[in-house]
Amino acid sequence: MQVVIISGRSGSGKSIALQALEDLGFYAIDNLPAMLLVALLDELETHSPERRRVAVSIDARNLPNALERLPELVEFLGAREIDLQVVYLTADSRQLLERYSATRRRHPLTRGSDMTLLEAIETEEHFLAPIRDLADLVIDTSNLSVHELRARIAEQVACHTTVQLTLSFESFGFKHGVPHDADMVFDARCLPNPYWEPMLRDHTGRDQPVVEFLERAPEVEAMFSEIRDWLERWLPAYLSSHRSYFTVAIGCTGGQHRSVYLVERLARHFASQYPSVRLRHREMKVQRTIEPLVG
């Protein structure tokens, strides 16, 4: 049985993620009390064995003591023959404020309390910290459209298998904020910047003129080599601890040149070692799977 627990901050897109899984054939339940999860799966295994794919949303609308016991429930289910994923959705607090202002909906924690919207958003993040800590996959939806979120759920969740580590490399611009879903962040702003070369400004780190500019700088090669060596040393440890996903984010000022170049090189390098390598250039809205080199 494949079971997906969707959780995360209110306004981050949990309903969209759950609907996407339902459209893909999952038996989906919104706002399930955490303490009913095991009973639900037992009931389905006994009386509805054809329902082999289940998705449930468990979030801050649960009772506090139920959320506190969720890590214990996840550990218990992990000992059974269940392909279990915990997917946590998050977004920047300012983005959440804008979303609530646009929809005029009430935040769950403001009902029956005198908390402001911002206080409720920050309180909820602290409240859900135990779930985020045990999540297999964290998705930052701050800069994702509805269609992009649905595509990521389809690719990274519905098609997921527990036998392999999905390794993702993401470029970004620090001026637009650090990705919330990154496991490891490297800063490439100390490298020579092609932006200050007028002929290179409108190119990206995927274009040959920028590639040639960066490859003339010894410090660029040194940074690539040291990041590569660190990952080769430590990624096996994450894999051996049953980690399903690992996201490496590399940032420069605007997310167009230096970070893009490094992410492209690293993704190609590790595609020959890991069966599932994904690449994303956040500021360029580019996302793809890297095929391993042959020969």
C-alpha cells in the first residue's frame, strides 16, 4: 500500500496537492484526525484491498496532542509493509499573508482567538515543526503556480519509489529569497559575476559565452570541485538513513548565471551515479529530469 501524508502551513497549497493525488487515483481524505490514521489503513486493508493508494491531509486543524503523537504513528507504520511518504508544504510568511488577503479566508488559528493573521501564521509554523522534521519531502510553494505544484506532486510523490534517493539541484537568486525546501545551500556570490560584462548580461549560465567566462576563473572550478567532493562523501550517508529526497540549492545574486552554471554541471555529474536526478532553475522557471550519460 502506498500512503501519502500531506501536511504543512495553511495557505501553502495542501488542498491542491491532495486534489492532484485524487486525480491520479489516490483515495483522498482531507483533515483526517491523526489518531484515526492507523484505524483507517487497517479498515482499507481489510474491507477495501483494491484501494492501494491513499492520501490524507493532516495539519494544524488537528488537536495538539494528536500532532505530537504523529511521529510515533509514522514510525509504527514504517515497520509495516507500507510505502509511506510525509510531504510538507510551506511558503514564505509574506506570501501567505498575500494569499489570505487575496482570498479573504480566515486562518484556522484565528478562529476563536484574538491572534492577528501574522501571529497565526508564525504560531502555526512552530506548531507544525515536528511534522516538518519527519517529512520525506518539503516543497516550497512560494514561487510555484498551481500547475507547477500539481506537476511536482505528480512527478515527485505519485511516481515515487522508496528504493531510490531522488537528488535535486536547484539554482536561485538570493535577492528573491532562499528556498525553504533546500537541505543544503551553497553561496556562489563570491565568484566572478558575468552580469557586469555587458555582452553576457542577457545570457544565462546555460549559454556557452557565460560558460567560457566562468571556466576561465580558477575559483569557479575550485568551488565546483569542493561541492562535488562534499556531496560524494556524504550523500551515501543520507541514502543509508532511508532518506528519500535530498535537495542541493546554489544561489547567486539574481539566479541567472553563476548558480545556473554550477547546478547544470553538478546535475550532469551526479546523473551517472544516481538513478533519479532532477534539476530546477527557480528564477528561470526551468525544471527537468537529467538522464544519465551513456558510454
